[in-house]
Amino acid sequence: MAQRPTGVKKTDESARAIRFRQKHLLAIADLDRFEAENLLDRAEKFAPLLDERVKKLDTLRGRTLINLFFENSTRTQSSFELAGKRMGADVVNMSVKSSSVAKGETLIDTAATLNAMRPDLLVVRHGSSGAAELLSRKVDCAVINAGDGKHEHPTQALLDAFTIRSRLGGVEGLIIAICGDVLHSRVARSNVALLTLLGAQVRLIGPPTLMPAGAEKWGAKVFHDMRAGLKDADVVMMLRVQRERMTGGFFPSAREYFWFYGLDEEKLRHAKPGALVMHPGPMNRGVEIDSTVADNASVSLIETQVRMGVAVRMAVLEALAESGANEERS
Amino acid sequence: MAQRPTGVKKTDESARAIRFRQKHLLAIADLDRFEAENLLDRAEKFAPLLDERVKKLDTLRGRTLINLFFENSTRTQSSFELAGKRMGADVVNMSVKSSSVAKGETLIDTAATLNAMRPDLLVVRHGSSGAAELLSRKVDCAVINAGDGKHEHPTQALLDAFTIRSRLGGVEGLIIAICGDVLHSRVARSNVALLTLLGAQVRLIGPPTLMPAGAEKWGAKVFHDMRAGLKDADVVMMLRVQRERMTGGFFPSAREYFWFYGLDEEKLRHAKPGALVMHPGPMNRGVEIDSTVADNASVSLIETQVRMGVAVRMAVLEALAESGANEERS
Amino acid sequence: MAQRPTGVKKTDESARAIRFRQKHLLAIADLDRFEAENLLDRAEKFAPLLDERVKKLDTLRGRTLINLFFENSTRTQSSFELAGKRMGADVVNMSVKSSSVAKGETLIDTAATLNAMRPDLLVVRHGSSGAAELLSRKVDCAVINAGDGKHEHPTQALLDAFTIRSRLGGVEGLIIAICGDVLHSRVARSNVALLTLLGAQVRLIGPPTLMPAGAEKWGAKVFHDMRAGLKDADVVMMLRVQRERMTGGFFPSAREYFWFYGLDEEKLRHAKPGALVMHPGPMNRGVEIDSTVADNASVSLIETQVRMGVAVRMAVLEALAESGANEERS
């Protein structure tokens, strides 16, 4: 990756004017700090628009965004649909049952078919790690990974970072604790990558059975005791526990999980006073998070995350549509 | 509710120019006569547009309507989708399986999530009475109840009243018989409220097992004998019988139901000569209505109801978007 | 059908300017050669647009297209959705489970309901032969058959002919072999009708159990030996084998089917050198077609078919919207 001037401040207009170099957004791991901040700067431009009466731009008029979801996710799909429509694009939703795409080969045929329909932007969610990257090699358009197996969910990390930056002014130097089922979480992977890239100190908290081997090598500190891990944290980011894990031998019961790793007011007191709480949603109340924390408007950023998600996705669509890498082909 | 001049005629331009005061449309019970007629007057403006070649307005351009359906209803969902698109809005459909929202708490989280996406109009159908009202307390945007449990379905009542008014010039003084499974019917509840508000005499006809206790207090006369109930009726409004009721002990069989409460030509002869027939659809032919009646174009208004449904929903979207109550927040 | 000058060349501007006379597109069998070529000429106008950055036209702005699918088909539905949106129409998707429409009568009620919503164009796919035609008699708008049972799938045939014409300059005089499960294939029926109308020599290849009685009367030659049928063919069009046929006694196993009727490089060598390969998709690789053929870009037109599908559907939407038969009613 080429060296870029990292001293560019986010208020610098020239940073916004610079083209995004990536053709796709597949993983935070593909971005350098300059590119990541470029996306957050673009989001800053769109965030105020969300509260306007008329939210529609013509930036992507006549362009087509295909929302290809192999896993259900009303929340993420709607966020991309809204972002696309607000940018003026035509949005086509395709929900494909995974049963009908059991074989890997079919994914490639699906890619070829979609490519032939000449979309400009393809948002894909798939249960297999690497699916978005595989698709990206078979199509001409820009591909956005909206979650692939246990690998990455880059727009979630971008919206999380943007939410933190909007509230605290920046990410650099913050202590951010990510807590829960790290093992199965693409949200955790993308967030560790982005937050460390932006200069935060990241901690991972969770039971040994839900912590990937070698998590320390991601550049984060690992804790199995939640109170120790929360000490001095500026931000506590809770992960969703998949209900199917509860009977998978990963931990004895939802009740026991909550006892050790559920965020309640008592545990939150171990973090820095005024520490903020985040969750990618949808929440399992009483499992990984207590309602007294989730609904406390002075600490919870959970709704802000959803709102910022639309702005961040608008930013990503704009950046990829403008990207030199995508313009060359047309 | 403040007193309003009720002498305003529907042709009075000033009536149309007046802003709708309600923030939401949750129940007919929330409306006064002036507000109800304001909505019908607006619909009159949109009805001719449906037969135009180009049906698109820019009234809601850049605004977002979310169609949130917890129960399947292709008919109602499409009607709102068309109304929204014809008014120029961006429409996002969200079909949520009730299985994934078993707990009441999740509805509030869904509301918070949607609210954070900053829609302008939220149309909601849900299997539980009161769900739309609950949502409306948690979001900033205008909420339209598209059917909540056994409670209300206000746009259905408005389109029924608008259909009658378009055909017969008005509702005041008419005898309107609503017949069938009143107990489980939100359509009946909304219609009794609206038609009595507009000055009609409403009758409820059905077997005792399908008539709610205290139905007389709604301001309608109750009949268990269909022929007696139909006597002198100007309009006969049939209700859909849910097939699951047929095995629920409410009545012995579909055949027996039809014998006593199914509308056929013989029973219709007990109503006023030229009486009109309505049904909210979809029909169970041979159960609550006979095809000789349903398909008789000189008495059946069933297709007109569907057409008027789009005009009435355009009117409701316009009224709520213009509403002072909604403008204040933006 | 009135006689038309058949000597009009496809480059003749006057041909394009002529109005399409049909009100609906239900079956290739309803078209004369002049009308078929008119549609292909229109598609030629739209094909280059697909590679443009901005693909949106205003031709159908303010018009409504309803995509009514009683059978799942992500591919065909998306193609029509894209075509409609690129022409500027509002597109409403309705996916109806066949379970809820078991009775034929319901189809007519659905038609009446849709008609009352005043769409301009209704695209319908249904599992029963004749469903599109039945619908067309009950609605005022233009109906496009997107596949009805074993009957016809006219836009598939049009996109196939257009793909051949784009690659080989024309269809007249070509030898085109259609191979596989002809018995159950609406694609085969529509293609035989269109390709013979356009002057090609059509052959049908398949096992006797999958060949309809009297197929010779369609104007095609019938072969049960694939190598004999492929001799001198310019184009080989493979049909999809429905997996449910494999256990239905039509043939012993997928492996045996591939042995006799699966297209691989060896069998393809029996066709004319440079013969082109087509498939309507989605493919069953290793059943009716081998990957070495499907993925050979120098002979396979499979992705081109998908791309041309959007252009052909834009052409059909334009032709029907402009049709004198449809203009009269508005």
C-alpha cells in the first residue's frame, strides 16, 4: 500500500476531494488510514441530510444498486436500500435462500448473471467467509461486503467508528472494549481492524470458548474477566450472542452468560465514568445487555449507530461510484 | 376535541385547504367529523388521477415511506406502495415474520431502529391490537395503522366511506348493514366508528358467537337474523370469514355459515331495491358471499373499493405529510 | 392476421417507427414476423444503453409496472424490474405463494384487484398454462407473459433470437438445435415458434419420454440421437432439466441423462465448427451442460443472453406502452 500523508485533518476539504482508490469495499483490512478517514469525512457530509425534510440527491440517478442477500437482515438491507434511494439510485432487492445455493459453484453463476444485468453497485451478504471477495472477482461492478460469514462487515465498523467520532471528536487514543462472542463475529473483526487503524487501543473481552485462537495478534488485548477488561474504557461495544450458540457447548446457559458477560449498570461502573455503550443490533436483552443500560439515553449510542449507518453507506456508495477504479471501466 | 364547523360542504375549497391536525392515523376513533371529511375531500382530488396515463406527483419527492408488515397482506401493502410511489415518495418494504418478533419488547426495538433511519411515514400492520399506537409513541415520524389485531384498520373504513360517497353522493342518513364475523374484525370496528361519525345508521349482523359483547354500545343496532338486518339497507358490507374460525367452534361449518349469513341474491332482495354490496377482500366465495352477487357489476362495489383505496391512501399520506403536527419536528 | 410487408429490413427506420399492434405479449404464436422483428429492432436501440453509466430513461415515468410472480424466479423478475426502472416506471413486486391461490377462481379475483389498482403493465408468471391469457381478459392494462406453465415464455424467446441476431447478424437460414426436456419446456415452445417465424431451421433433440407427441407438427425436426441432431447446427440451445423430473420416471438418473443428452466438448464437435451455445439459466452443471462448454467464452452466449434480456424487456415495455391497442383505453 502506497504511503499517504497521514497528517491530513478531517476538516481538510482536500481530503474529501480526493478520489477513493478502491474498486470494492470488501474488508477493512484492505484500507489504509487515509482511505478510512476519507469515507468517514464523506459520511460527515451526509449525516445532517438525514434530518432534512427532503433527503434525496441525484448523485446516483440512473445507476443501479443490487442488494443481494443470501442471509436475512432486514436492518442492514433496509439501511443500504435507503442509502441507495437517497443517493438517487435504482435499488433492486434480491433475497436468495441459501438452500438453493448450497454449492459454491452456483454463487459464481449468480455472479455472472448479475454482472450481465449491468448493475453499478452490488451489496452482498452471504453466510460464507470470502463470498463477497469471490463475487468481486467475477463481476465488473463495485462490490460492497455487507457481511460474509465470520470474516468482515466493513460498513458496520465504519458506522461504529463514525458514531464514536461524531460523539467524542475522534477515535485516536481511546480505549475501546469489544465484548462477547468474538469468535463468530465479523463485526468484531472489522472493528478491531478499523479502530486500531484509527489509533484506538482495542480490547477483546469474552469467555475462552468464544475467543479465537491468536486474537492477540490482531493488535488487541484479550480479557476473560469483564470487569478487568472494562477498566478505563471510553467505549464499550457489546456483540450480539447468536441464540444457536447457547446450545452449542460454548457456554452453559443464557443466564450464566449474562452473569459473566452481560453488560449491566454494575459492570459498566468499571469503565471510565461516562463511558459510552454500543451494540450493532438486534439486541438480546437480558443476555448480552441489560435494558437499564441499553435504554439509558445518556450512555447508549445504539440508535445513533443506526442513523449513522445510513450516512456511512451513502458515503461508501458515493466513494465507490466516483472511484477511479470504477470509472475506468465505463 | 375542539368543536369544528360541521356545516362545511365537501365541495368547499376551504375545507381542503385546512391542515390535518393529527400527527398519526391510528384509529377512526381519534378523528372528528371535520377531519374525516377532510381526508375524503383530499381523496376526491386524487381519484381522477388514477385513470390518467401519468399518475406521478412530486408531493412527497425525497420523503421516505416504510411499509412495515408483520402480517402478510399483498393487497394492502401494494395499495400503500402504489400510493406512496404515485405521490413521489421512496418506498421501502419490510416484511417481518411474526415468529422473530414474539416478544413485545422487540417491537419497541424495531421502532427505535426504524426511527433512527429517519422515515417520514411509517405504515404498520401487526397482529396485536395497539401495536401501531405503541410504535407511534416511540418514533418521530407519522404512523399509519394498516390494521392492528382486532382493533382498527382506519384506511379501510375511509376507502369504504369514500366509495359510498362517490356512488351515492354522501353517507349521511344511509342505512348500512355490516355482516359477518364482527367479533374478530378490525374492518367492522373502524367502519362502525366512521360511518356513524358521518351520520349513517349502522347495523351489525352476525351469529351470537361472532358478535362482541356490548356491540350495541358502538352506536349500531345488532341483528342475528340476516334478513331482518338487511331490511331497507342502502349498503350491505360483507366481512371476510377467516378460515381458521371455521374449526374454532364459532360455527359448525362453512356450508352452514353460508346458509345463515352468506350473501346471495335471495337474501339481498331483503335490502332496499338497488342496494349496493361491498367486501374488503379477499373474498371467500361460497362462504360469506355468493358469486352471483359478487360478480354482479350493477350492485357490487368490490373493485371500486380497491381503486378508491389508492386514492384514499394518497390522501392520508398527503394529509399527514402536510400536518402541522408533523411539520413542527422538521 | 393481416399480411404485412415482410421485406422490411431491420435497419429500416420506418419499421421502428411503426406502432406495435398487440395489446398484450402472451405468446410468440400471436405475433407475425413483422411484429417480432419490430420488437427486436427496438431492443437494438436499448442494448448500447446497458453499458452506459446512466441507464435511466423517462419513457415510462409515472407509469406503473406490476411484477406478479406466482412462481419464484429471481432472474426473470429482476430482469423485468430493471427494465421497468430503466424505462422510468414505478415497479411494484408481488410474490404470491401458489398455496394461497390453489383455486382458479382466486386468479380472477387477483386480476380484478390488480386491475382496480390501475397498473399500466402487468408482468405475470404462473405455474398454469393459460394463466397469463386468462388474466389478460380480466384487466384493462397490457399483460406480459413471463412464463405460464408448459405453454410459453415469449420474452425468453425474444432475447434468445436477439442474442443470435446480435452475434450472427440474423436468424434466417440458421440451423438451431434445441436440446433437452422439450416436453415440459415453455422456453422450447416459444423458441420453436419464434425461430421458425424468423426463418431458421429448428431441430428438437431429446429422449422420447421428454419429447411431446406431435412435436414434428411445430415445424421442427425431431431427433433422439444428440450427435445426429447437432450435425451442422449453427446454434445449440440447451434446456434446463428440472431436478424433480429426475425421479419422475422420465429418465433413469442425472448421470445417464448427461451421458446421452448433456452437452460436452465431444458432442459439441458434431455441430458446425464455431457453433454457439445457449442456455436460459440457471444451469445444472454436469446434468444438461458441462462446465468446459458453459464457461468457454468463445462459444457460450449464456451471459450475453442475460444482458440482452434487459434490452428486450425494455423493448417490449416500450412497444406495449406505445401500442395503439393500449393507448385507446386511456
